[in-house]
Amino acid sequence: MAGNMKPVLGFDLGGTKMLCGLVENGRTVTARYKKKTKEIDKPEDLVDRMVSCVEGCLKEAGIRAKDVAALGVAAPGPVDLKTGTLLNPPNLGVQELPLAKLLSRKLGVPVVLENDVNAGLYGEFVAGAAQGFSHVVGLFPGTGLGGGMILNGELYYGVSGAAGEIGHMTVQPGGRLCGCGNRGCLEALASRGAMAREAAVLVAAGKSPTIAKLAGTDISKMKSSVFADAIDAGEEAVIELVNNAAWWLGLGMASCVNIFNPEAIVIGGGLVEKLGKSYVKVAEASMREHAMAAIVKKVKVIAAGLADDAAVIGAAAVAAKNLALNAASGSRE
Amino acid sequence: MAGNMKPVLGFDLGGTKMLCGLVENGRTVTARYKKKTKEIDKPEDLVDRMVSCVEGCLKEAGIRAKDVAALGVAAPGPVDLKTGTLLNPPNLGVQELPLAKLLSRKLGVPVVLENDVNAGLYGEFVAGAAQGFSHVVGLFPGTGLGGGMILNGELYYGVSGAAGEIGHMTVQPGGRLCGCGNRGCLEALASRGAMAREAAVLVAAGKSPTIAKLAGTDISKMKSSVFADAIDAGEEAVIELVNNAAWWLGLGMASCVNIFNPEAIVIGGGLVEKLGKSYVKVAEASMREHAMAAIVKKVKVIAAGLADDAAVIGAAAVAAKNLALNAASGSRE
């Protein structure tokens, strides 16, 4: 019975910060502990830092590691889900790190690794905006454009856990260069990274005093809030740039609608949080314009609502589920 | 036990012909009966004609309706799978026809309806080119461009059975008009219908004597074999046109690879059968050019091999499965 289950730890490992949360009843975060993700000299430093973040969370909750059922870790892809290995995530300074095994050894609890996009989508599915649906596609525009799918009530992984690269759907053949080496990927047109590269042009042309002041032409400084501030200042060129990116996002959402026949599309991440309704509205209008009428009619567009907690809850839920499946298959043997 | 199961009838209802087959052991067609799909005055005529085709097949097999477990019907979409209703298929002259119910009443066997693309893909999965895989995407360029997916070993339907409209993924925003009303759909660039519309331009410009002779500028006469003949005649303009369509197909296949992380992509239909290896080769090269290297590396591209039998075997397999599921859920009640 869920009520009698031990709580589960969820951990969101990001490039700039890490967050550990205690998740009770599969969906409520009752304690949190946050740390910066510092540059590290050796892989063990990352593991140690994560262990200390977990311990901070346990202390905050007033419990010990043996009181939790498992730890679920949401990490930047690509990850090897079966072996719990971080492959070659950008910004973390590690490669082929068997993170689940190392953390489990130090903490004495089962550890399950999940990629952060799936974890975030699953969090919204079990406790947030996507509750009650069985077919959900998630799109998360950020530096890149992460994607994930819940099909028939389950995360869909594909044959090797790499499914969901919706951001690398080609939508403009021969078009803008993408970080993956291809041209015209959705990510190259609709991500915040893509917006930043265009904004640099506006700044250089003197068309966005706000972005010039906050970030100059440094695209790594063009966070979602920078765009929000420029829009609040009424800068027409930025409004057009953002609307254009939202239009492309909606075009990608439309293809997902036609391919998956889902009940809902969840969009989330910093852009959605900072730009809010006007951004979502443009994306949704573009989706309805480009999708097949009969299929898109009942599709709901939902802005993710759990923010940082989504990946924590989702990672914990994936870990709990994994544990239950292992127990069930063990008892059948 | 499969060996003791009654055989199952599979039926492929097309716009120009209908084919009924007796499927034994879930994968072998042991008798066939074919009829033309004539224009009809009233919906009952279609049902009567189908019944007579089924009876022809039973006679051919030397058995009676009570000797078969079920009838699976593959029909042009859109179909309502739950109620077994043909909605508004093109070229059949019927609307909202409760086909499964009507056929079942006349034949005295359970009838299950499936859309023809799913049935064809499922046939290749249980008895053809896609055997042994669990994650397969199918693309079938014809008049339109049908798509279907087998995910985790099961056909994927979406929330209302409309999933798989891969042909209506937008790949050229603002581009060529598609039959769905949108612009730049994959179908508007990679289907045989799209090729025919381009070929009409070539014919009018005097650049394809072969197509001019076989079809004139009538796009409804530009079957796959017409293109094959023009290529055999060495007509450069047609070769370029076909390669261009195959390139677009491969671009769509690449997006499917990135989204689904499948083991295989199956392509099939008349174009694949008539144009053969050179067509498949161009599509595959384009797929590998446009997909993410790590994901596409192990993906196999497979030409469907069962031709007309695919939908017959697939429809029978879906019906048998449906029946088994119903029996199982009944016994739990």
C-alpha cells in the first residue's frame, strides 16, 4: 500500500545547481536541499558533492538513509539507464561515470538514474499538470530542446533509451545549423539557445537596449528572464523574435500531435515560466494551425507547473517504480 | 496453444480491389480470394460484396465460416477501431458504416476492424520483414503517405486510434500544398501522389516521353510502374524527380529515428516494390544524413516483403489478439 511505503529521494543534477528532495506518497516534496554544481577536479568530487547534498536533505527531513526506499537521480542525457551510467553530459566534467553504483555504495540505498527531461515530464505526469492523461508529449525549450513521451501511461524509451529527440526533428531542411551537426532541427529554431543567437544580432544592431544592458552579445548570459525583461520594456524586435521561436515550437508540437494522437502537450522550462501565457498562446496557435483538425481538436496544451520539483518528483517516482518491478520479477523467479 | 487455434480470416479492403485470405498459425496464408471493389449504390452493396469475397475464400479453403475463429478487416482510415466503424474513407462511397457489426451478423464470426496501414505494418511484424524487432516505424508512400508504429512490441494507437500520421509532419513550412489543407507536409513531398503532380509538369514540358505515353498528364494514371518504366528508359528528369522524393522520405525517416529510437524502419507499398533497391538506397542515405549519429547507427532500413499479404496477415493477427484479450478479460470477471 502506497501509504505504508517508505519515502523516496529525488535528485535533480543540473549543470549549475543540484537539488535533492524527499518525496512522500509518491508526489509530495516534504524536504529540500540545494547546492551549486561546482567545477570538479575528479569524478569522485561530483559523487561526494551529491552525497553531501543528499545528507543535507536527510538532515532537513530529520531522517536517515535507511529510512528511504530509494534514490532517483535526474541527470543530463545521454545516460545509460540500465547500468546507471552518466555517459558524456555537457558541463559536468565527467565521462562514463557509473553514478548509480557509486552513490548506492556510499548511501546504502538503491539508486536509479533517469534522464532529466524524462524525469521532469514524469513528475508533471504523477503530480503536476499532466495528471490523469495517458498519452502526453513533453517539449522543454532551453539551451537545447528536450523532448519526452508518456505513451499508454508509461515513459517511452525506444530500444536503447534514446527516444524523445523531438528537438532534432528536421523542420527546415538546409536551414540553421544545429549543435548536433545537422541543419534545420527544431532545436535550432525554437530553443532559447536559438533565440539567444538571434538576439545577439539584434544587440549588435542596436535594436535591444535591454538585452544589451543585461547580457551584451554574450549568448551564455541570455537567460529566459533577459527576454522577459526586453518584452516588458516593449522592445518590438525582441517580441517578434520570441514570437517567431514560439511559432516554430508550435509547428513542432503539431507534428507531435499528428504522430502521437496525444491527449496533451506539456511545455516547460525557464522560457515557459518567465514568458508565460503570451508565449504559450503563440505556440498553441501555431500548433492548431499546423496539425490535422480532427486530431488536434481535443489536445490540451499545458504549461508545466512544478518547476524545479518536477524532476525531483519524477526521478523519485521512476526509482520507486523500478524498485517495485524488480521486487515483482524477483518474487516470480 | 497456437497449433490448436482455429484459422483466422484476414481481409484487405482497398479502393480498387478487395482480398480475403485464410491465415493459419497466425502467419501463413493458405487460401486467397480476390474481387474488384466496384462502385456501389448503397452501403449494403459493399457489405454484400465483402461477404461474397469471404465466401469465395472459404470455398477455396474447403471450410465453412464456423471453422474460423474471427475475421480481421484492414480498411482505409479513418476508422473507429472500438466500434468497428468505417468513418469517411475516400473512394468507397460509404460514411459512418458499422462494418464490423454488419459483417459479423452476416457471417456469424467475430469481426475486428483495423486501419490498413497498421494492418500492413503488423503483418510485416508477425510474418515478414520486421519479425524479431520490438520498436519499428513504418512509412508507406502511396497516393498519400501512411505511417504506423510498433512500440514495445505493440501497435501504438494514441488516445483515439489516430496516431501515426507521420505523413503530415511539417518538413517544409509554407511549402507545397497537402491534401490535408496544410503546407509542406512530408506527404506533399515524398508520396507517389506528390511525384505524380511533379511528373505532370515534366510531361507538359516534354521531358518524359515514357510517362507521356503511359499516363499523359493524368496524375491518377501515374502508378508506381509508370515511374519504374521511365527510369528504365533512362529519363534523367524522372530519375531526379524520384531521387528527390526518396530524399524527402529519408528526411522524414530520420525524424522518426530521432523521436522513436527504433530498431528498424520499414518502408513499403507500390513505389518500394516497383522502384526497388535504388529508391530504398537514396531514402536510407538521406535518413543517415539527417538523423543523430548515435541513434541511427544500428537502425535497419527494411523494404516490406509481403506485398498484398501483409494487410491480410496483419488484420487476422490483430483480430486474433483482440479475441484473446477479450477472452482473458472475460475470464477475470
